Amino acid sequence: MNRQSSLVVSVMVCVRALVTVIGLLTVLVQPHRATAQPVYFEDHFEGNALKPHWILPPPEHWTYEVSDSKLNVSELKWPKVNNAPNYVRLQGKFDTPIVGDFAAEVLVSFDLTKTADGLRNFGFGLSDQPPGVPTTLGAGITLSDAGSNDEIAVFGSVNAKGVQTTQFKNTQQQLLLGMIREGTEYTFTLDNKVIGKLEGQAVTMQSFGFLFSVDYTPGVFMPMRVDRVTIIPAPSIAFAVVVAVGCCGLLPRRRRI
């Protein structure tokens, strides 16, 4: 093979490697599209009942239904104490605990056609403890709506540290909350935009869950909806980048005369 043909082949190899890197980057930025990947957990709330992997709170504590591929929570009834929020926790346990990196996201919405003086919160988190055991080390992201305000607040937290942002809301707000762990770094996203990063620990995650809460105040407009939740291994792009750069290094160097 002459020098010109060798150069053409090497360039083609390099281009293909770079295309592979771009594909992996797309998977990392949009983990919910990585349908071919193994998953730690996912639920699209199909059918008319919650799946067995959920540990349900007592039925008298809340009113909910599964319909239109959503978990619809319409009322929180416990503990009904003045000046304290009503809340429920919906928890689940991983079949295989998460040891390495992960990418998690949940699509959630509030019905904002009416305002309220109270505060509504939705939280999604992962814990190093089994369901029902207080978290020692964990990470989560929370959506908070004070009905009389024009903005929704989003908080990301790892243990005692936190980051936050706000976003203007409309009458049918739908928000995509994301959390990615790479090594000991946690990245929090809102609608695929980074809102902050926190340094934490790469602890083994054993369980996950939702927290719904609302101020126990007459007239609070409650409804919250969860469309889906997905937790997958976070793909590492370092190896792919090394491969691509290495392939580009195969290009023949021009000899000096």
C-alpha cells in the first residue's frame, strides 16, 4: 500500500472513532434515550397499579392512582398536624445495589392551574441504606412550589451540601430532574441543563424513593404527577476518548527532508 492510500485509511479509522465518541457523549447527556443499556431501575407507570417493587405507605395516608402512564398523587392525609407538612414516602430497593457511577432522572409535574398559600415539594433520592432505615449517606434532588410565587425552586443535595436554581412556571409545568454520579462527583440537572455539581462519596446505593409533601393548610391545591423514573449505569467516556485520540495518532507523520 502506498503512502497516500495508507493516509486515507488512517483518516477513515480516526473519523469512525470520533463518531463513536460523539455517540457515547449523546448517551451520557441524554441517559433516558439509552434504551439498549442495562438499567438499575425504571418505571413508566404503565397499567393501573403500582408495580411490586414499590413499598407502599398505608392507604389512609394518601390518595393516588396510576393512569395515563403516570403516577397521579391527589391528596396527602398524614399526619394532619397544624404547622407541619403532610407527606408520604414511596420507596424501593435495588435488585443489585449500585456500586459504581449512575445516571438517574425523573419526569415530574405539578398541576398549577390554581394557586395556594402552602408549599408543595417532590423529592427523589438514593440512599446507602435499605428502605425504612435512616440514610447515612445519600443524594437527592427536590422540586419545590410555593403556589403564590412565580417560580419553582429545584435543589440538589449530597449529605449536608446543596445547590439550587429557580425556573418560571406555567399552568402545566413538566420538569425533568437529573442526577449523575461519576466517581465522587455528583452533577444535578434540570431539563438536561446543569444546575450544579457537588463533591460527595462513591458509596453503595441500596434504595431509592420519592417524597411527596404539602403544607397542612386549608385550600392547598395538591396534585402532583410522575411520568417516569430511570436509573442506569453512567457510561464512562474516558476510554472512548483515549481510543479516538489513539486512532488519530496512527496518522502517518510527514518525514522531514
